[in-house]
Amino acid sequence: MSAEPRPEKSATRVRPAGRFRRMIERLSTSQEELHSAELQEDAEAAGCTRICDSHDREIVKVTGTLRTVTLRPRAGVPALEAELFDGSAALDVVWLGRRSIVGIEPGRRMIASGRIAMSRGRRVLFNPKYELRPLGQEH
């Protein structure tokens, strides 16, 4: 027998195993987890703060998908509330004095900026600057 070590397998043989492993992980991951990962990638690409990393009284720029939109009066004043989810956490976006805003609907992606407030243990953006993302835009 020779004392020479056996040559290691080439790197090209490792790649298919990596692709296969990623495909198996993707197939075994729930749709919600995939959507969350996609939203987090979108937030990073847009240069936005992740909602989970935002703190009380901090000025932030966040992006995500509107999950719910409701009309809920606050102190007798109409208020349009929406829940924005970016894959890491959710926050409430509130427009005081508004009953509706064209384009603000569940499933719509948007970028919002303003000062975070904490209300009843939840992050809230009151009357934020916002930009609606085009419908059907993936990134």
C-alpha cells in the first residue's frame, strides 16, 4: 500500500448536495416562514430597520406588508389603523382623523417612516410618512 493520502472529492460534487439540501429545507419550511424570510430580505434591500430592532421613541424607516386595516376611533376621533408586518415583528400604523386612505388595504406592501411609540406593549407609528409599493412588486 502506498502512504499517499487519497485525493479529496472535488468541490463540484459538494455543490449539488448543497442545492439538494436547500431544496429539502425549502420544501419542509412553511409558507409563513418563507414569506417572513422574503419580507426580511426586502427590508434589508430597501435599507429599512427591522421592526424587531426598533425601540420606543426612535425614528425609523420600516417596510412590510399590511396584514389588517381597521377603522377604530381614538378619543372620539376617527383613526385608521393597519398592522404592518416585516417578517421579524409587527407594528401598528395609525392615521388619526382619517376614515380611509386610497391604497391602504390588507396585502399591500409599504414603506413607513416616523417615530416609534409604545402603546399597550405594541409598537405604533402615528401619522407616518409612507410610500405604497407598486402592486405585484416582489422586491
